[in-house]
Amino acid sequence: MTRDDTTMDNPLLTLAAAAADWRTRPLEPDVEHHARRAVLDWFAALLPGCVEGPAVALAAALVSERGTGRAVNYVGGGTGSARHAALLHGIASHTAEFDDIYRDGGYHPGSPTISAALAVAQDVGASGEDFLRAVIGGYEVGCRIALALQPSHYRNWHITATVGTIGAAVSTALLKGGDATVVGHAIAIATSFAGGHQENLQGSGQTKPLHGGHAADAGVLAGLAAAAGVTGSPGSLHAPHGYAAATSDGTGDWDLALQGLGEWTPITRMTFKNHGCCGHIFPTLDGIRALRAETPFGPEDVARIEVLGYGPTRSICDRTEVETARDARFSLQYCVGALLVLGGVRLSAFTPEALARPDIRAVMPRVAVGVDPDIAAAYPGRRMARLRVTLRGGQVLDRFQETRKGDPDDPLSDEELSAKFTELAATALDPAEARALRRAILSGPTLVGALKRAD
């Protein structure tokens, strides 16, 4: 796949060249630090899903398919093939709803991309630096394709399931030593494997975490295929019958997607979650926290809470019927109740005991969700909410929440990110193991080797 295959402005070829450039270009300390933060956050999201959830069930069901290889299985223990590990880790890291977000593309890159990259890096014996470079390259391509497809792609498709396949393929191809030609074929092949629709995100069931796992697994397959010489069409992203045309309005906004290419890279602009629920709920939770800091009130004081957000605030998160933890993580009403009653929306908010609490449930009917046209117009680049809290005494509290804690314009500090990791890692590791893993991720020179011993 060369530039002679098609026009000079082919976005697939441009992105493939940009990803391949991460194999050798200078790795600036700031970019490396952001990449290590992304890996730390991935482990924070992964570890709860290694002890509870669909990855545990799949690890047992697929034990005969583990295969041979050097990729560590953090869910079931031992080692096996890169595809097997990537599948389980993609599921586990997308289960507790704590995985990272590329806000402007509405995309969770870490679950599929790092799951694939770490499994392949361990299997091929890559260095820590090569692993980080592959993660950065996978984020570069995946996040920029998300920009090109959104917001219309999200109408019917779960973008982490779809574009995540492509990010995972890029990381795999880079770790297999692929140049721009190989990476381009990996992207092209991955577009034919990418799937995952909104009903299994918005509806009932446990399929959504499997989206992250399938994307990681299929991405590894695409990357391995490209490295083995299998080819794909260079028009797979932008052609009239290509991926953008099939899954969004038009053939993609590639001017937006390629803006600043070579000047900044998406992994430096990530959102790390500060709440254990759907990110569309975050502006509401942050706004209520701010209001309570100014005027303290409890759940019993609330007569009504009105929330105006953007489209998915209502279409995905306006849920008054909650039966499972998965339902609760996508219910703005439940999460507001949990915040007011428990003081936070972390893992403890979704235990069976919390789900059964009548004081949390009592808040839910008092929360109404709508859409503000101006806020909707700014989505996905801005995630905002307009709040009105009416207290039982008649006092009305208003707030326009312009950002989310954890977004690039209000990021989690290194200390806050480490505290999140420590909290979530406690589900699977003892304190000494968690500290050792955190040190290896943030400062270890032999990163992949250290992580191979972390099981």
C-alpha cells in the first residue's frame, strides 16, 4: 500500500504514516508521561473486571482456547495467546465503566488499544518503550478516526466497539515491526471487523463490555494479518462504500480528524474518569457537587432536580427503571441519588446493598432530564449541563456546569489518578502489589517485563 495506490489526500495513508512515525520519532518526556498515565488508568479500570463480571465467566468458558504464547492473562492467570489475553482484558477493562475517554470523539480508546498492545508486546517480548510507542500510535489513529465519524456515527454504533478495533490493529501492527504500508493494511482490514451497535449499549444485558474485548481481539487479528502480508483496500476509510460512508453521515470529516497531525497527539488530551458511571452523567454530578459546596443540602432536602444536557444525556442516561449495576451506571437519576446519599459514585455505589437502598431510590423520581439546544450544539467537543435544584424550603439553586472533572481542561492530577488506581486496584491486589505495579507503570524502565510479573 503506497501513495500511488490512491490519491495523495487519502486519510488512511496519512494516518498510517503518522502511526508508523511513532516507531522512531523522538519520544518527548511529556508525551511518554501521558502514555504512562493512560496505562495506569487502564489497569485501574481493568482490575475490578478481573474478579467480577463477564470477563470472569468468559475466562472459564474459553479456557480451552487460551492457546500458546507469552501474553499474561490477568483474569484467569497464566499465559497464552495475544488474542486470548486481549479479548479478556478488553472485556474486563470496559466492565466497571472507569476507562478513559477521548472527549472530542466520544470514544474509549484504552480498553481495546491497550488490551491489544500489552498482550502483543508481552507475546513478542517488546521493550517498554516500544509498547508505549504502539499505544501512542494506536491512540493517534483511533481518536482521529473518531473525530471524523462523530457525532452521527454514535446514533447507531458504539464507537469504542467499532473504532477501537482499528486502534488495536494499529498498535498490533507497530509491535510486529510494521511500516506505514503494513499499518495501512491493518487499518483497512480492521474496518471490516469493526462492529457493535447502540442497542447493546443502551439496552439491557451484559454485552457492552464484550464490545471492548471483541475490538481488542479483532484488532490483534487484523494487525497480525497485515504483518503476515494480507492486504486491504486503501479506500477502506473514505471511499463511497468505505467505513465512514457505511457508519456515519457522509464519508467522514477528515479535515477535522487530521487537524494538527504531527503537532499534537491525542494521548495528551485524554479524559480520565472521576466517577464510575457513564461519562454523559459527569457534568451533572460535578455540578451538584459544586452546588453542595456552596449551599450544603442532603437528599431529604431536595424537592426537584432539573438537568438540561446534550442528546445522549437524555437518550442514554434518562433511566428511572434500574434493576442491575449495569442499569445504574447509565442512569442519571440513580447516580444523582447515589451522590447525594453516599457522597460519591464509585464502586460502592453499585453493590447489591447500594442498589437496594430506599434512600437512593427515593431521589430518582425527583430528577428530570432534558436537552438544552446550545449545550447539544457544542457536543461532543464540550460536555456541559444546566442544573436547577429546588429545595423543599423553596430555595432554588442554579448552575451552568461548563466542564467535567477529569477532562483535559480540568484534568486529574498525578496524585488524583494514583489515588483512583489505588482504590480500584484494591479489588484484586494487596497494597504492596498495587504499589509495585503503580511504580512499574509510572517510572519502570523495563515496563513490559515488570507487567508480565504483575499477575
